[in-house]
Amino acid sequence: MDCLPPAATAQAVGSLAARFAAVRARTEALAAPLSPEDQCVQSMPDASPAKWHRAHTTWFFETFLLVPHWPGYREFHPRYGYLFNSYYVSHGPRHARPRRGMLTRPSSDEVGAYRAHVDAAMERLLADPPEGLDALVELGLQHEEQHQELLLTDILHLLAENPLRPAYSLGWREPANAVGEPRWLAGAAGAMQMGHQGQGFAFDNEAPVHTNWLAPHRLADRLVTNAEWQGFMADGGYTTPTLWMSDGWAQREAEGWQAPLYWDRTADGWEQFTLAGPRGPDPAAPVRHISWYEADAFARWAGRRLPTEPELDAGLALPGVQQATDTAWQWSGSAYRPYPGFVAAPGAVGEYNGKFMINVMVLRGGSQASPPGHARPGYRNFFGPEKRWQFTGLRLAEDV
């Protein structure tokens, strides 16, 4: 069975208030299998405690909607802004990100009370919302859905540190495997328009529309599998420096990479830790939890390359493509940079994406942890090339 409640989408929910209630309820449902102790611990600086995710998404609605748009609204706690601001520098000082796991208080129950307080106020605000507020509410809901995925990836990293190897949920369901050997699909070539066309929701970094020139190429119809990755491992992929970027080889040496994250060698072979607990890696399943450096090395070993962001933008919509948006985030060969003509929004909301457009790589698609309906072919995700704790995989491309 699928342990996750269905995500709300703008199409499936009749009103913004109903969508708000559904998204907020899903976050609580995701946290429900976790004990108060599970919700407090931070396993590494990149991850955040589940309790913090629940509080930060609440702070977003309180700070950007209730305080400025509801005269007389009283904040739940005067210091929560300091604790649960993430990176909005224009909103003042913040609790250091690597020390979020030190926040034993407020308790998980107190965070629940904070969420209930803000939800009740938002319900009243959305009963008669001020003109033009819908877009900001939708941004807050999309933001919370992003944190729903982060809550899952962060709790997986935390539970993987536990020698008991506990499952988040025995009902967690892995994504569907692709069918058959990879087929090579002819990608779009020539001038191609890229960027949000103005229909439906998009983050600011998905605009404006602009033109790219694509050389003839082909794209694999499916993601690389565990079996193919084990071939790379068996052929010395992790011990052949000529396959790797210099920084990637240094990272591999420093961290002792021999396999994807969450893979451990046992007496019976390799074991993979998942949200359902330890399992043998399914040979036909897509490989996940690999860095950009590993993906790039594999592509070189396979005699191919990573697709560029424009190639993925067009390619994930090709007829016959499998595993486009619901399996694993797909590393591209492109750095995360603004589209030509991009201008960040004014104020603190403008800090959402624009200031991170340096030293990171673009991923496209979505993952098994993405809320259904949240990821789209045009969605631009981004992480540093060394990051592995997300559900990251790869699709190969080749020149023609």
C-alpha cells in the first residue's frame, strides 16, 4: 500500500482555502509516523529536523501573509521568527542552520499548536482574501510541498544513521521500474523556446521565455538502473580517476565513496536502506542517491554524457519517455544560472531562488518523494554537485 496521503492540486481542489487545508494536513500526515525524538534530531547541516520543517512552513504563512495582510494579527510567539526563518536575510538574524537540531524546545506538540494557530487565522483570511493575494498563497503552498519532500529525504538520512535500521514506514512504495532495455529517442534540434509560458504555477526561476539552440542529440527513454550502476562499480568506476572531475575525485577520496549513498556491503551482497527499511537493490530499479560527480563519471564510463538542461526541458515531454517526473531527480550537465532576462521579485520573496544561482547544478523532473502533481517538466531543482541525500538519479544523452 502507499503510506502517503494524496497531494492536493489546484485542479483537484475547488477553492484556495480547501487546497490550503489539504496541503497543511498532508504535512502533518507525513510527520505522523515520527516520534517526538525523531522530529528533533538533525543528522547533518544540509538536513533539518522534521519539527523544524513543520514550523518553518508555518512561519512562511505567518510572516508573508498574516502579519502584512491581516491588521491586528498577533504572532504566536515573538521569537519564532528567529528560530524558523531559513535564509531570508532581509527579515533579520536567524538561528544558525547547522544548529537546528539543538532546538529541543519548542516541543513537537508546541509546533503543532503553532500550526493550528496559523491555520485558524489563514482560514479566516482566505474566507475573504484581499485582492491579489492568491499568487502569494499558492507560492506558500508550493513552498510547503517542497518541504514535504525535504522532510522525507531528511528523515531517511537520519534513520540511516541508526544501527537498528528502522523503517519510516513499511508501507512506503518504491517507484515503478522502466520497461525493457533503454531506447534512444531523437531529441529536439534547432531553435527551441524554453521557460514558463504563463499558464499555471511556476517559480520565478522558470521564467522568462527565451530561445535555445539544440544540436542533434539522442536521449535515453529511461533512467539508469541499479544493475547498470553495479556494472560501473564492478568495472572500477569508483577507482578510475580518469572518469572523474578533479573536485569529484577529491570528494570521492575524502568520503570513501564506493557506491551510492545508503548502499552497504553485506555477506549476501549489497543492501540499500530505504524509507521502508533495508532492502536488496532491485536490479531494474533506477539508481538513486548519487552526486553529480558520480553521474558525470558514469556517463563518461558509458561513453555518453549528461543531457543539458534545455535537452531535458524538451526531452522529458517526448513521446515514449519513461520516468519523467515521479521517480528520481535527473542531474543535467548545466549549471544553475538565471534565464536571460530574469529579474528577482522585490523584497524578501525575491530571496527565494535568485541568490542561489551559483556553484550548483540543475536537476529536472521529480522524485518518488515529490508530492503528486508538484513536479513538472519545467521545474528547476538545484543542488551542489557533491550532494547525495536527495532522490537523485540520471538519464543519459549522446550526440548525433
